[in-house]
Amino acid sequence: MKVKYIILCLLLTLSLPSWGQRVKDIASIQGIRSNHLVGYGLVVGLDGTGDTELFTKQSFKNMLNQLGVTIPPTVVPNIKNVAAVSLHAELPAFAKPGQKIDVTISSLGNAKSLRGGSLLLAPLKGADGNVYAVAQGDLIVGGFSAEGADGSKITVNLPVVGRIPNGAMIERGVPSPFAQTDVLVFNLHQSDFTTARRLAEAINTAITPGSAVPVDATSVKVHVPVQIADKVALVSIIENLEVRPGETRARIVANSRTGTIVIGKHVTVGPAAVTHGNLIVTVTENIQVSQPEPLSLGVTAITPKSDVSVQQSDTRTFLVHATSLESIVRGINKTGAAPGDLMAILEALKQAGALNADLEII
């Protein structure tokens, strides 16, 4: 039985759209970005599904000491409703103190589930070690697990990962150069000289000639007013301009694990003759029983017998010559090739110089 494959012609990412795209969808302003936050905390109130790790017990004792409850150093609390967790969140650009952001909580130990737990006050730090937010609240866990007395267990989704919507309050913001600079740099999400030139032309046409200058295939420098109100109004106009991105290069992307093959619009194949066949080797093990003659002193003997057969599919040479995406897909469908065979054919065509495209196998 032949393995079926799917060829996805994703022209949205590999070819030129016939319509324009907003600047905010294809570019971002340099220096305006979010920042990663990470933290450590304790989740309490679990129904016996907490962890038994030593660092969890130490963290629990330290928390009680800070709250005025002293536990002797030699006493190790036996707790089952507490779990040590890691926290991570994204601090958006221009975030101000008092605003709230979502937090994701993940178990660090051998906790069975975080369902029904509450996160106690935990700081969230940036890469510089400063605290930018504090998190606390009840967890929302999408998964659950159940275990029987005989050891049988069922788990749905991940019960050791949860979220707290608006669970962290921002304590400090990250300084941004937006208010002080008179030059903004728009960086394209996909580098392309044509797109950078068209972006500069669109800005110069909509605002002032000469205000935008393309720097390279990624960046476009724009001169803006120093006054913050005028600068915000100007950026609002620029990010809503429509720009037609340049055509991307001809490319074929093949995923060897899933068998997915993506072919760009501008891929062409020069004249080439291709022969590709499969060799199938089958090994069958049979058991033979040998009975002794009547009234003899022999014993029954069992001997294995191996049958090896080699079968080669009926392969023929076919001509490949395609100048459009439709003809390439039509020719591939006629061959009936499996994903692995198709990737081998494409690689051989590339080595022979007949494939006019970049071949990327992931």
C-alpha cells in the first residue's frame, strides 16, 4: 500500500500577494519589544497532590519563618498540599506600574497535579535581576489525572501546568528610547531589499519626501518629530500604511518527519529524466516438524526454515520539465511517490542542476 502525501502550496509565505500589507504586520520599531520575566514560588491548597522534594520543604520553612512561625532546624515538615513552581511571563513594551499581565506556572518537583491550588506572593524578575512584577492568585489548570489503588492511572492534558490571567501586577516599567529620539528604525520581519525600498517610498509619499531612508534589506530609518504627541500621531499613520512586499526567492521546504512538502510559486524544473525504484526484501520464518519412523529410537525434531524474497517495483524513467507550480504538482501526483521518495527525487534534481529553487529539508 502506497503512503499518501500532502503537498501544501502555501503562497501566503512563499510567494508575492497581490494586495498590500500594513506596515505594523510586516515590520516593528527597533527598541520597542517585550521582556521575559521569570520567578519562583509556592502553590498551596492542593488535595494531596503536592511534591515531596527537599527544596520545597526548605522553601516552605523559610516562608513560615518570614511570617513569624518558627520551625526547629531539625524538623522536616511532611507536607503534601504544597508544590514548588516556576513562573514566567511577558512584560509588554510601555507597560506601566499597576497594570496586570498573565502568568504561567509550571511544577518543578514531582507534584501530581496543580489543580485547585493557589499561588502565594512571588516576585518576577528580569534578566538584570530586578523585580518588575509580583504574582499571586488561583490557578486555572486545564488537565487532570486520576489514579486507582491498583496503580492504574489516567491523565488528560497536563495537570502540572496552569495559568493565572491578570495574575501579576507590574511594579516597574522598562525605560524606552521612544520619547527621546528623533529617529525611528523600522525593522522588517523578513529581510528583503525590494520591501525595504517600497516601505521607504510609501512613507515618503504619505508624509514628507526624504523623511525615510532604507538602510539595508531589513531596516528603514525614519526622521520623526521630537514632540511626543506629534511622534505618536506620525507612527500611527506609518503603521497603517499598506506596502506590497517583494517577491521571495524560489524555495521548496520538505519536512522529513511529517512528510509535508511546501513548494513556492516561482519554483521551476528544467528538463530531466528521472528513474526511482523501490527494493523490497521480505524474510519469512517457518517452523518444520520432523517425525521419527515408527518403532525407532528417534525423537521429534523442530527445525526453522527461512524464506527470503526480493521484489523490485516496476519503475520506469519519466521526463520532468515544469515551468509552473501547477505543472509541478500535476507531475508529482502522476508518479505516486511517497514522501521519502519525493524528497530523494527533489534532492537529486537539485544536485543535477535541474531544480531552480532553494531546497530546504528540515
